[in-house]
Amino acid sequence: MKRLNNAFTLTELLVALGVIAILCAVLLPVIFNLMPNQNTIMAKRAYYTLQTVVSDMLNDEACYPDRTNALDNPRVGLDDGFGYVNCVPWGEAYLESEDPEHKFVYVFKDKLGLYTAGNDTANQKTIFSTSDGIDWSVSNFAFNPSNAEGGSVKITVDVNGKDAPNCGGKNYAYATEMGSGDDSACATRENGFDRFQVTIKGNGQITFNANDKWAINAVKVNRNITSDKNSNDEDDN
């Protein structure tokens, strides 16, 4: 009886390997593009955190009572430097400070869970990090009671902390605000940003730097969060 040989020939193995290689070349880029971009996810997370914190501050009657229409010392939302006994931590040692910038930093950090009682030097720092690795910077205070919007303050965010590239749109490293970075190194970058900046009005309105197109698109609810470019047609242009 003739014995059957079930082994593959060398030619058959080479053909099979060639087919696998072609499939890998076609499918791997698709798979990688479907993987969520971490910086975009963190930008969305930071923005929603920011929205929540600002909303909590404005709705905290103990710290920011509604004085918009007050006859005596009217104030607009976050444009309020007065200390209140029931506002923790502000009520601990800074009653009647009339310093809206100092108060904003204290209460903002308290809402982020970073306030440390009795540690004035640490609490006044305007660059700080949260446990999720995001760096925050508070700068450009311009609160103004005579302004219908209550003036403003800027918040700059680095979604991955000290990690590169430390860029927030073309030409913007926000080096002054974040204490590190090189604007020139960001000039030619087209994607993969990790920093953005918003302006918070005294009335709680949050607006983006118009040049932060990556962040503007990243925080959209229906945003495609895949790939490094992570863009609509106009993204980062």
C-alpha cells in the first residue's frame, strides 16, 4: 500500500508566509489607527474636569455667593476676593483679603483635591499636578468688577505632565505659563500636541485659545479619538 505524505512543501510554506506578510502590512496600520490617542483622551478628561471645577466654584454659595446685583461692592462670580467664614479653605486664615487671585488659586486647588490646610506657600503655587499626571498652571489674572463678564484668568494644561512634546499648537509651548518648553520646537509640529490653554471669565464662561485647534477638536463629544493626527480636515492647520 502506498504511503501518503501530508507534509507541506517549501513552496507552500513560502506562499503562506507571503500571504501573512501582506495581511499584516494591510491590517496593522488600520489596527494602530483604531487605538485611542492617549493625549486626546487626557485632553478631553482635563477639559471636563475643568468644567466641573468651575461649575462647582460658581455654585459654591459659601465661597462665591451671588453678588452680581449687590448695591454694595457688586461682583461677578469668580471676581470675588472676599473671605467667608463658611468657605473652606478660604475661611481659615484669609477673611477680608479682597484678593480674588489668591482666593481663586486656593479654591480651585481645593476643588481639584490638592489643598493642604495650613500650608500657605504650597497653596499659592500656580503650577501644580494632579494624580492623573496632568499639570495645571494658573496665570494672567485679570479679574475686574467693572467688567460685565467679571474679568478673566487663564488656565494652561499639560495633559501628560513633563513628557514631550510640550506643545500646544504651532508655535505654542506655553513655556512661561508651564515653566518649561520651547516655542520654536513647536513651530513645525503638525500633530501629537499635549498642551492647551483656556480663558475662564469671572462669570464662568470657558473659551479656548483660537490656535489650540487640536484641543478644540479633541474635547468635542463626537470627536474621533483615534490615531496620532486625530483630526478633522482642518485640524492643526
